[in-house]
Amino acid sequence: MKRKTKKKRKHYKKKSTQTLNITNKNIRQKNQRYKQKKMNKKIALVVPTIREHEIKKFLETWRDQIAESATHVYIVEDNREKTFNLKNVFYLYEGNNVEHLCHSDAPESVLDSINLKSPCCRQIGFWKAYYDGFEVIITLDDDVRPIDGSNIFLEYYEILINGVPLWVDPLLNYRSRGYPIRNVGRVAVSFHVGSFMGVPDVDGKTQLQYENRFITDPPKYIPRATIVPRGQLIPVNGGICGWKREITPVINYTVWDERLSYRRFDDIWMGVILKSIFDYTGIRMSYGQTFVNHIRASDANKNIEYEKNGIEWNEEFWEILDSRIKQNIDGLQQSPTTVYLAIAKSLKDIDNSWAHKEGECMEKWINNFTNSRRKICLIVKML
């Protein structure tokens, strides 16, 4: 009886070791597969947040699309130190493709150039993704969810790497006579703005007036990626946009000015500045497809208060900036970096405390990128 017991124990131990080896092998294989994907360094996603519950739901609902596209995720918590415990959602992801960042994960030179305690904190993730070498950088708000039937990360990659159709069909529901069946050509773009389904990206007054109609009369957009013509502007929604890595040094979400009460325009004015750079240097911006479901509306009355002064400045800022740029850019070689710095100088010359502060922050931001002048010029050569 003793021998049989010993034999059983020996056999049990052997079986347990074998099972453990298989488990470890599976883990190693999964990690190896992810490492092979990560080595491609194709797509990075940056998500700013101050809401633990919201970011956990975000990671749960986007898991499949992130895994399919091998997207690397940077969660930027807008606090000096990490206060969220995200370990219980990290297990959903193979390998180590989600990074949880906070203010202390960036050098002081980066923190000094951006507006913390605002959506601009996402620039910590931009800086990290740039230096980690990802080809395409995408940013989303934490309260957006996937649309069934499409992978937004693969769509962004397709648009930014392969471009958008050269031919444009003015008909939305039929094929126009003369529109090519197969060969529609391609136009390179370096920055793309997506669209919010569900709750649209509107100002406080519009939200207060129409928020009960967003479900019965949902927002309508052009259902394809479309070039923004040279000389034209669009309101850039900073909660859903993406770009090629090389232009990161000139992407600067503008600062908030508490004294002048300029808030909720950081992405809009970033878009005005960025489109000006593109127009002078021949780089293209597009908009339209891609789509996400925006599920959470901010407080309309608070937004009205936040926007009341900025709305007035928004009416004239783009015209003032355009005239100042022309004065400061004459005789300069028109590369993205030189135009960016000319805009920073133009802002500091404007009699407005926000503009002066933003000009200074722009100069500080671009200084965080080693050899950015040389690298950013590659975009112009590729066009």
C-alpha cells in the first residue's frame, strides 16, 4: 500500500510539473506574439483621463479592435502621481501593450510646455509615442466607444499611410457618371480628423438647445475621408484625430487661460495653427470617416460658462493670426518647423495674454524633440 501511495504521489508530481511547463510555454508564446507585433511599431493610441470608471470601460470595450490592430495604448492620467488601479483590466490584454502614465512620467521640460489639468495632458502620451517610434499616433477621449463593423485603428492607418482617394464623388448614395470604377488614385495626408456619432462635438448653447434631439436626429457627416482644401479651416475635434509620427513636434493643444476664461478651445485653436502650417508647406489634412460612438455629454450650462469669452476671441483669432504670419514668414524657408516657430513669434506679438502664453509654450514644446527640424522636413520631401 505504501508503494502504491508513493507511486501515485510521484506520478501526480510529474503531471503537475508537465502542466506547469505547458502553461508557461503558452504564456511565453503569447508574449512572443505580442512582442513580434510590437516590433512593427505601427499604431499608438493616446487616451487622457481623470475618470477611473470611464477608462476601465474604455479598455474593456475597445479590447478586440486594439488586439486586432496590434495597437499600443498610452493611458494618460491627469494627476501628478497614479491614483487608478488598472491591473484588473490589464489582464484582458496580451503581453504589455497598455502603459499607464501620469505627470511624473514626463520630464519637466514637457510638463512646462503643456496645460495640465485639462485635455492637453494627452501630449505626455504624444511625446512618449513619438520617442517609442510608432508610425501613426491616434488620440481618443475616454468616453467614446467602437462602431460595429469597422476597426478605427486600421482605418486610421490606411488613411495616413496609403492616403485618401484622389477622385471625389459628389454623390453620396450613387456613383456619379465618370467616377472611376477601380483606379481612383491616392493623395497623401498627414493628419486626419474623425467624427463623433451619438453625442456630437458641439458648443454649450447648441447642446442646451438640441441635446434631446441627438438620438432622434443623429449627427450626419460625409461618410468618407475627404481633403480639407488649402486655404480653408475646419473645427478640429481633438477627441478623435490621428497623424503621422513626424509631425508630432508641431502638434500643440493650446493652453487654457483662466484669467481670460479661454477654455474648451485647445483643440480648435491647435487645428487653426496646424492647418496654417500645412497650407504654407503643402501638407494635407483630411476629415470624415473614421467614426466612434460618443456616449457622454458634458454639462451644457458649464460649457456655456467655459466658452463665453473664448467664443468671442474665436471669431477673430484666425484672421489676426493669418495676417501676423504673413508678416513674420517673409524670406523664411517654409518648412513645418520654421512656419511653426513663425506662428509662435506671431502669437507673442499679439496684444492678448493667452496668445503670448501660447507662443511661449509652442517654443518650449518643440524643443522637447531632438533633431525635430531635420526629421520633420522628411514629410515635405515625401509629398
